[in-house]
Amino acid sequence: MSKTPAYTIFNLPQEIIFNILSRLPAESLIQFRCVCTSSPPLISHPCFTKLHLTSTVADNNHRILIYSRSIDDTNHFYSLRSPLTFQETRNLQLPYKPHYRGKPRFAGSSKGLICLYDTSYHSSSGTLVLWNPSINKHKILDGAHNVISDHFSLFVFGFGFVSRICEFKVIGIVYDYGVNMNNNKRTRGCCSVNTVVDKNNTVLVYSLSTNSWEKKKGLSAPCYLNYGWFGTTIVNGFVNWLAFKEDKSRVIMAFDLDHERFQVYDLPKDIVPNYHDLGISSFGEDSLSLSLCACYRDHNVNKLDVWVMREYGVVDSWKKVFVISHHLLLRPLVMKSDREVLMLTIHGKLVLFDAIKNETQDLGTRGAPADFHALRYTAILAQLDG
């Protein structure tokens, strides 16, 4: 008797295999690759990677990436957290050794890739790195400093994914803040009130598919920033920064990665102007809205007004969702909903705060309060071969 042929998934046509596998989350595909010798060529195929990159199943498999640094500056931690409980699901290690003394600064996270700017505390020079923790691969982006002159004060970066053309992009803005009139020296890494703002700043765009930078002629940022590594938030295909206009008023400057143009959005009309600090982040599990937190200090109590731009890009849709008054809470990292927010305390504790019950849940994480960062992360098999 002849044996019945053994049929497996790999006997099916390639397009059917791709369609089936693309519906699985990245973690399952990586485990599948570890135990099946036939699958690596399929999973690593560029056509499959692109198909999985645009999969709606993958978009629903997101986590929160938390970066923290020990108070004594001896250890740096990267952990993936549940978006519901913020409990750690996986501990991460950088796949490379940082070149500068300081810490890698986040330029953004989108579609499974994280963009880091590896630089020191007091310098604007550094190295851009794309990192995919799911497959433990990274890519050094060379060339940004080669397409501009040596005369600059500050590099500002943002990162995101353009769904229409299935492309990863990095936006770079190069500022020259001129001469500080107090000490007659060119400032590096920040903008002081005494510096001269250069309206003709340089805008660069990097595309992963071509692995190259392009200087955008005739395009300049309409606002300026005092530091390049704070307040970078990707929402709805736009990179957002808290910025300054020429009259020193605060606004949100946004860059449309698809059409490569800038937009400027005003802060809420009713915001009390004497805030000590401002912060922005994405809002909700779909990250399609923007949240803003204004911090006020009144003796030993921190008062936080939290706003949400309900319809992205529409200034009139700003709404104050709650007010926090607490002597220990420092600043929010992630707005989970209208009532729950991931926050830091002045002692460097990570807590989940319920604004309705006015209760905090200690998440058991400690670190230097000024150096916590949070990003939305979705595990994807995005390759770095561009």
C-alpha cells in the first residue's frame, strides 16, 4: 500500500501561506521560527514582512516601553509593559553598547521600530539608531551630520511610519541659535533667552528604504525648541514637539511625515499661563489623540491640569479631563484613559493613578525621576535592511 502524502502548511501556495502567517502576532511568529526550520525564509521574505507590517492584527498587539535609569546612574532599564496593568511582560537589553556617556534619547517608536539618539548630556552630536527588539536587530543611521555644515547648535529628531507608502522616516531639524550675547559663545544643546533664533534652520528626512538623508530645500521649521529630546510624540502620522514661537509663547509644532510639511497648534485657550512645566503624550490605546499636562507648583503641592485634544489637529477640541493635586505626584508618562494615568512620584516611583478615586497603585519600579520615558510599542517583524 502506498502511503498517504504528508501535507503541511508549507505545501500550500506561497501567497496563501503569507496570508495565514500575517494574521499572527510577531511573538508567535518568532517562536514558530525557533522550532520550525522551514519557516525562516518565509518569515524573513520582504513581501511577507511588508504584509505583516500592514496587518491590523499586529496593531492590536501593542505594549508600553518604559525606560528608566537607576538613581546612582549605574544601570539603565528597558521593559515592555502591559497597556492594561503596566506590569512588566519582558525585560529588554540594548543590542549595542552606547558610545556616549549619558543615555540614549528616544526619537520615537512606530510599527515595531524604536529610534534612539545616542548622545551625551551636554552635546548635540551623536548617533541615530533604529532598533527592533522583537528580532533583536539594530541599524546605525550614518550621514546626518555629513549633509549639513559644522555650525549648528541643536539637532532635533522625530520618527514614524507612513502607512500610505509603507515607509519608515526620520525627521531631523538642525538649528543654529547664533551667539549668546552674555558670554559670546555659540550655545550647544539648548536655546537660552539670549540666543538669536535662526529662521533658516535645516530640515532633513531619512527614508529607511533608500537608507539615505535628503535635505529639504525651501522647508524650515516654523518654531524652535530649547531641547531636542523632550516632548517628541507620534500621533496620527504626525511627529509632535512642544515648541516656542518667536514671541516666546508655547505651541505644539507638528510634522506630517507623509506630506513632509509642518503644522502649528495652539495650546488650550483656557490654560492657566503660569505653569511650571508642560508635557505632551499620546492618549488612549489607539494613540490617535494628544494629551497635554500643565504642572503648577503651590508650596509643597503639585497641581496638574490634564487636557486631551479629542480630534487631532483641531484646537477647539481641547478638553480638560481632570485635575490632580498631590504632594508626591510629579508628572504623567502615559494617559491610559480619562481617569487612569501612568505617573511618576517625586521619589522616582512608577505608579498608576486613578483620578476618580484619587488613588495610586505602586508598580514596584524605582529610578531617577527625571529620566523615565514611555513609548507605545507594537511588536512587528520590520526588517532593517533598507
